[in-house]
Amino acid sequence: MPFNFLVLQPGSSPTLHTAAILSTGLFAGAALYVTSVEHPARLRMSAESAQRQFQLSYPRAARIQAALAVIGGVSSLALGHIHPLQATRFYTAGGAMLSIIAFTMGVILPTNKKLLAGDSTASSAGGDNVWKLLTTWGWMHSVRTAASLLALGLLVVPPVVAIV
């Protein structure tokens, strides 16, 4: 059976696996869209417009992405507990998703706050500071995208060793 990675051990919860794949996949897809489409388009606007667009889109995206990261992370960790023979891949996927939250709160949040403030601090020097903040934010967001794609790959790619 070529897709036996979707067939879990007896007594397990296929709903839990579906929740992990679905939430992680939605997160990864949205993050990839922001990284490859929305943010590059934002960088083609004027500094004032780019910052305003960020201020409008980020709060909405943050709520959705936070919920998806939590669901994906917790459901993946639960799968690791249920499936000890596949625990490494599920724990790694869950850890990657939950690390996105920690990375956002610990590393990206100061940049987010400056961009969301819209004060003269971010807009000073003819928009140069806005470009610097947005460029930094883009690179940091790429880390979240990579972590979510790794987690998704771990959830959907069959293990190398067949589980009997």
C-alpha cells in the first residue's frame, strides 16, 4: 500500500492525524503565500502604504496562524504519545509548530510592534526604517514558513522504516 503513512496503528485516532495534517498544512500554505506573494508585493509599495497594509493584514493573519500552530503542534505531540514507534517524527513536527509560537513571541514581536505602531519611529528617515523593519520581518517570517513546511513533511511523508 503506497500511502500506508495515513494508516495508523489500531486503536489510534485518525481524526487526530487529520487535525494535525490539516492545521499544519493550512498554516504552511498561508505562511508560504505570505512569504512568496503578499510580502514581496508589500515591498513594492511606498513605505507608508506598505506599513499600512501590514497594519491591516497582520492582526487578522496572526489570530488564524496562532490557532493553527497550536492545533498542529498539540495534535502532533499527541500523535507521538499514541504512536511510540513513530514518536520522533510526530514530536519533531509538534515541536516545530510550537516553536513557531515561541519564535514569534521572542524574536519577531518587537518588529511587529514597531510596524503596527505606525508612529514616527518606524516612519522616520523617509521610510528607510520601515523598509528595514519590513525586510527583517520578511526574513524572520521565512523561518516560520520553513518550520511549518518541515512539520508538514514529517506528518505526510511515510516513515523510512515500515511499521509492522
